[in-house]
Amino acid sequence: MTQAKAGDTVAIHYTGTLPDGATFDSSEGREPLEFVVGSGQIIPGLDVALPGMVVGDKKTVEIECTDAYGPVNAEMRQEIPREGIPPEIPLEIGTQLQMQTPDGQQMPVIVVAVDDATVTLDANHPLAGKDLTFAIELMRIDPA
């Protein structure tokens, strides 16, 4: 049987859970996730779990935050003056907003704190700092 290796295009079904068992993402009810093994298209801890698997194999992979979305980076949080935000923009904690970087790129941020003078925005990935578990099933291999 053909084993998955770097450079192969594969398709997997997956369910991602947090340490408390809560599901944060799943391919259930959708097409399998397709990507090239070893290309950096998915998080590193999941990418390294695939080589050697054959179609039909199932496995559960525990991934530390450093091999997932990385640790929380304090530099990705920014306090800005409240008056710098137009009044029609909602500022409830947990609200996702879009900011524009100086080079014009769009960047999602989440409102994490609000007081009378400032709003704190966090540009870290929502799963940064979290260890993750993935239950995966290899559905297809297209050899390189």
C-alpha cells in the first residue's frame, strides 16, 4: 500500500479539540481537507503526523501549542485610544474586527479589553497558546 510522504497531496477528515474536550473545528459534513504533506499548508504538528499513514488509517495526534499556532505573543496585543475608533464600531469583548497594517494588509483582531480611555486589540491567532488534539483519518493520497 502507498504510504503518505512529503510532497504527496492528501485528503483527511479531522476533528480538532481543546484540552477540555471542546471541538474547535471539524471536517464533518464537509469535503476532506486537501493539502501537500510537508509544504507548510497546515500546522507543523499535524503535518509531521501524516508520513507513513495509508488510506483508511486513523490516528489521534496531541499537538503542543509550539507546533500548532504558537504561544501567545504579547507584542500582538495593542492598546489604542478609544477616541481613535469610530463610534459605530462595536467594542464588546470578543468582537472580531479587521485592522489594516501600514503596508495595507488586512489583519483580524479581537477586542480583549475596554475601558473609558483605551481598547485592547489582540492579533494573536485565537488558538495561540493552546495545546490541540486532532483525530484524523487519511482519505486519499495523490503521490508526488
